[in-house]
Amino acid sequence: MNCFKTITVALTLLSIASSAKASLIDLGVDLGVADKYTIGVGQWDFHGTAVDGSLVLGSEAYIHGNVAASKDIGFAAGSIVYGDACSNNFIVGAGSQVTGTASACADVQKVGNNTLDQLSIDIASASQTARDLAAIDKGTINSSTTFDASQLNVINVSSITLGSSDILQINGNSNDNLIINILGNAQIASGAQILLSNGLTSANVLFNFVNDNFSSLNFGGANISGTFLATKGAFNAGDGAILDDVRFYTNHALIGNFQTVKTATPTSKVKVPEPSTILIILAALFIMIMRSNIKHQ
């Protein structure tokens, strides 16, 4: 009977392995310590000097998740972080609060003679890795566009400009991933939408700004989903945006006049034995059962 129970467990593990959710790390893009945060702002190395690294939260901005910034975090009146805040300096407005811990955690502390902290290093590394992946060129996105993440993994675009009625639709499921490397800037008007369908979350879809100088992401009251990453990017968010599943990471600065920001929580991937290992286990158990049956005969 115990052998049959073990076989059942092994088959269950095999089932879990085949149904585990995909994430950007499956394409080799590891966000490192930045992955802890809904918003992370690092610094970039300007001839041996760490530059920028500021996060500014507008009045009555409500962030559901952790935030981090290498230089400082400014809280306007009434802004609330429903999680932890990690920075070397906090500028606190009236009525603002952090419901978790506010501290200069290890992610933003420079160790030894390092110019950059771990948050900054990991943001830059993830962006470079995504940039180096083989990609299909899709030109400029300046009207409603649809991509299928089950058919495409990495694409390059010159820029993204969405008008008030434009929709960038990304189809797929929780086992698909898509990286969009943006060589220029992104301008998303109020009323525009970036939508993920059928189980895709910000853990699966990455907008990576790769300009060697500076990139900008500007949006107003748009409906946006996905992970937005930049080596040197100024992210400017206007009022009234719908941000139910986003993550923002940049080694420059972010000014957020948004209201509510959330990140969807994908099903965690479970580490299980490789299918080949499970098959070996099953074969061994089958032999044990056969031997047991012979003895009882």
C-alpha cells in the first residue's frame, strides 16, 4: 500500500511540474532584489559617482506593496505605502505613512567601495540581460496593436505612443512571457490601455527601456499593466491611472501622482524533481511491487 501512495505522490509532483507558472526569469531575466518591490528606483554610475535614485509619491498615492529608492523617498501629504519602504532618506509629508517598516535596508546600502547598491546593480543587470536577448523588430507602436505572447518572446520597438482610444493588447496565458525592448520613449495618453489577458501578469510581461542616454515613460489617466524597467529612465505618472498590476523599476527617478498602485501575485513556481527523475522513481517502485507480488505468490 505504501508503494502505491508513493507512486501517487510522484505523479502529483509530475503534474505540478507541468502546470507551474511561467515568469520572466524563464527567459533569463532575473530582477534580483528589485523583485521584492512594487516600485524600485536605483542609481546609475556617472564616472564613479552614484546619480539620481529618487522616488516621489504624490498626495494621496496608495501603494499596495513594498517600495525602495537608493537616494530618497518623498511622501506628499496623505500618501500611504501598504508595505515596507527601503531608502537612505525619507521626506515625510503630513498624514503620510508606511504601514510596514521604513528603514535603510541592505538593498540600498553601499558596501565597501561600491559606487552602487544592490538594487541599482540588479536593475541595470536585468535590463541589460533583456536587451541582449535575440529579438524580432516590430518598428513603432503608434496605434492599437495586439501581440501574442504564445508566439513571441522578445521584440524590439522604436517607441510607444498611444492615443486616448488606443489599446496595446497582449494575449497569452500564465505559461507565456513577452519582453518588449523600447529603444526610445513611451507616451501613453489618458484613456489609453495596456492590457494583459488570460492569466498573464506583470511577472510575465516586461517593457524594457534601453536607451543608453535617457528614456522617459509618461502617462496620465491610462489603464496600464506590466513590468516597466529602465537603465536610465524618468517615469512620470499623472493622476487617475488604473494600475491594478504593475511594477516600476528604474535607475533614474520616478514621480508618481497616481492614486492606487497594485501588483498581481502570480502562483509561485514550485521546485520539483525533473520528469526524468520521477520516471526513474516510478520504474523502481514498479519493480518493488512486482517483487512483492512474487513473494506473496
